[in-house]
Amino acid sequence: MPLLKIRLTGSEADAATVMSVVHGVDGVERVEEVADLMPHMDDEDSSSAGLVDDQGAGGVHAIEIEVPGPHTGDEVRELIIRSAESLGMAVEFVDDF
């Protein structure tokens, strides 16, 4: 099955909401948050450390989604974009199938 990998930036609750919406798509086998291995360079000595933007309510959520094929993948991609936008989240498609 093709695997769609995305990163969502936002709160844990908002990421769970997007994942729940994707679970509702026919044919989607798996929607899972996985460990994000990318370092996010949160340097405590940075000149921006402690600023309001640095302490935001968001985090980065790496998510993998197994879809049965490209058609469903396109449907899921559009659904994620709309859901993330309505929640004020940023979305990045890491790997396309």
C-alpha cells in the first residue's frame, strides 16, 4: 500500500482531529503518529528563546497514512489540507507515493 507521510504543526488536539477525519476515509488502512527524527533546533541559548512565538501552543506531529492507491491518496491529501487550514495548522507533505 502507498504510504503518505506528513508533518502537522499545531496542538496535539488539532493533530488528533485531523487524524480522526482521515480515519473516516474509505480504504485508509492506517493513520499513525510516528516519532519525528528531524531535529528542531530548540537551542536554549538562542536569542529567540523564551519569546512568545517560541512557546506557541503547537508542536510538530509526524504522521503516516496508508492508502490503497493514488486516487484515495489525492482525496486524503485534499482532506488534510482543508482540515489543517480550518484549524489554523501548517501541513507539510514529506513523502508522496
